[in-house]
Amino acid sequence: MENNLVIYNSLTRKKEVFTSIVPGHVGMYVCGPTVYGDPHLGHARPAITFDILFRYLEHLGYKVRYVRNITDVGHLEADSDDGEDKIEKKARLEKLEPMEVVQFYTDRYHDFMDKLNVKKPSIEPRASGHIIEQLQIVDRIMNEGYAYESDGSVYFDVVKYNEKYNYGELSGRVLEDLLNTTRELEGQTEKKNSVDFALWKKASPEHIMRWPSKYSDGFPGWHLECSAMSTKYLGEQFDIHGGGMDLLFPHHECEIAQSTVANGKKPVRYWMHNNMITINGQKMGKSLGNFITLEEFFTGSHKLLDRAYSPMTIRFFILQAHYRSTVDFSNEALQAAEKGYRRLMDGLKSIEKIKAGNASSFNVKEWHDKCYEAMNDDLNSPVLIAHLFEGVKHINNIVAGKESITADDLKLFRETMELFSFGILGLIEEETAGSDDKLSDVVNLLLNLRMEAKANKDWATADKIRNELQQLGFVIKDTKDGFEWELKQ
Ligand code: ZN
């Protein structure tokens, strides 16, 4: 078991060697979706990022308990303590029961995560199923004196917390600045300080999702669910907490404050955050008209898309960037990713047919170690993909007779290519519409024969293959690694 995993900890702002609290076991919590709309790219990125971490930790031999929640109550419109509940609003507009909205979009989320080959978490708890646990945390924070009741609602006293602890340790924000810049909005007069956040909100008469409590008939504040569910399933202290960078403040900062007071200890060892997605250089947003759902990507039914892109193209594209970098989506970039994905899959098919020789023309063990080094370096998937492409180059050269490999090396080479492409990056071979797949096998076969002919200086055969394929409408390009082709439509 190779285990030199280093991850960037958002809390210490440093790369750190990963060690688990309980040897051999990892507890990991990732903030899941608020299920009030169709899954989009913003859902795909954290799901895929923490999917490769989940896969890699398991590969390293850890038993991983991966908890990814479903937010189905308490997430208000403005991501703050005001506005309508996002799910309730959708239910009102569609004349549905809120739990119908939750069920519909949870099912949609699962369908699309399956398409993207994202592994299911070990536990997927819902906020609405953990109201008792959330109220227990409210009580504990009240007993510790860090919360106060105001007209049936309960607020966390951030100013008092900051006297003993450091509110802002994760986000780097400074309380004084926050106090100066946060305005008291209308209806916030219940709070002692503008920065205080709701643990429990009294429900207005028209509010549907409500539960009885000793404070009021109401509902939990959005941040509370993650403290309650992570504590319940992973304990008072656990290894990894992940989520999108947009959740770092206030959501995760508030979660630390709640759990620290309720449990008397820091909840999380390593905080990890994936960066955001932009579309043609712009932030993705409903108001900007560039909000593209996964369904629209897979069918090509959005005005910004030239055509459809398959789930594996999207997955490969996301993995081509490091999770802490932004990813910019454009048609050109997606088409390049599609080619890259195909090239890797073609290489994985060709490696099956390679025959071993007497000597190896490259150092397979060294290449294998570099693949691990890339993953160990804070999940550096773009560097790993570069190594896999180097592998494809060797495969094509061996097929063309320009390189060779021994039987032992071939075994390691094949296992490593397959492990990282399928097992760790989670790619799957996508059928390119039935007969097309057979067709591409045949074209690759011919072009590999042409490479062999060229290697043997049999120019007549090489030219004949190229010319006749071109007449059939194939565009063939010689590259330094071999060839690329496409069918002109
Ligand atoms: Zn959360």
C-alpha cells in the first residue's frame, strides 16, 4: 500500500500529509445538493472531485464512510436568514407538496450522478429526517450560552463566540470587518448582532415545512443540518469535510462554530474545497442566461452549446483541471476534452492487443510511480492524465513496432493504465452509438496497419490506406504520438 497522500487543507491553508484519526478508517462529509432544481454543472464538480478522493482512499486501503447529505429544508433564498425556503418556493410555484419537489429532484440528481459514474456515498441523510438531532444541538449551544432566543427564533451569538474562539478561522474573514459591512436588514431586529445566524427560525403562519419545538413551531437554520448529521454519522471529530468554495463562508464557518460549541472540540481535521465553474469566462448564473443543466449538456439543447456532450466528456473535462483551479466551459474546450477522452479509451483498447517482447523500451515502474505521485500531490488529476497520455503514446509506438515491452512490464503497464483510468478517475467506456464503435475499431485497425507499414518503410501501402480512407470521407492527421482521425459529416 503506497500511502503518501498530501492534501491541501483550507483550514491551515497548507498542503499536509494525510493521516486519519482512526488508523485504516476515514470519515468524510461532503455538502450535497439543495434539491429544488435540475442538476447542473455546479453539482457535477464537487460530486466528481470527492468521488475521486473516495475512490483513491479506498484504493489506498482505507475503509471510508462517505456521508453526502441532501438539503431539503431550511435553505432560504438569499443563503442567509431571510427569504423564502428554496424548496417551498418551488413547491408553491408548481402547486406541489414540498416533499414531492424533494423526491423529484433527488431522483434526478441520482440519475445524473449515475450517468457521470459518481459512486454512491455510504450514507445520504436528509436534513428533514434529522430535526430531533438538530434541536439537540440547539439545546446544547443554548446551555453553553452561545445562543439566545428571540421571539421564538434562536440565534447563534457570533460576537460572544469570537471572544473565546476565532470566527473566521476558515474563511480568513475578520469579525470587526464583518460587523462594519453587514447591514441590519429589515426583520433582522431580532438579532443582537448583524453577523449572528439562525439556528432555529419561527415559522410564519403560511410556512408549510414546520416542526414543533420548545422555542416555536419552526424549522432549522441551513447551517445546522451539516453539524447535526456529520456528528451523528461520523462522530464529534472526523477526518475530511468537503464542498464547493461557495460554501466556505458563511456555511462552513458557521458549521465549525456550531460544532465546536456543541461538542467542545474542533469538528474537522481537513477542510477541502473545489473551485467554481465558469462558462465562456463568466460566472454561471440563472440571470446571465448561461445556466446549463446536465440534461442540456447531454442533449445539446441549450443555445450556448454547438451540440450534445456525453457524460464522460463532461467528467473528463472536469478532471483535466485541478479541483482547486477554476474550470471554464466552452464548446472548443469540450470538443478537445472529447478527443482526449477518446484517445485514452482507444489506447486502453489497444493495450489489450499488445504482445510482449524481449526488452522494454521505457521504464514502466518509474512511469507507474509518477501516476501515484500525481494523485498523492493533492489529487493532481491533470498531471495524472498527462502521464496516462504518455502511456498511450507508448502503446501506439509498441503497436507500430517502434517500441517494445517485456511480459512483466506489460502486466504492470496494463494494470496501472486501467487502475487510474477506470478505478481512480472513474471513467467508463462509452458506447459511441452501436455500429459506430465497431467502425472506429476498424478505422483504428487500418491506421495501426498503416503505422506498421510506415515503420517498415512500405510507403506504397501506407499511402494506399490513407488515400482510400480519405476518399471515404475520413480526415486523417499524423501526430507525434500516432494519429487522429474523424469522419467528415
Ligand atoms: Zn453543508
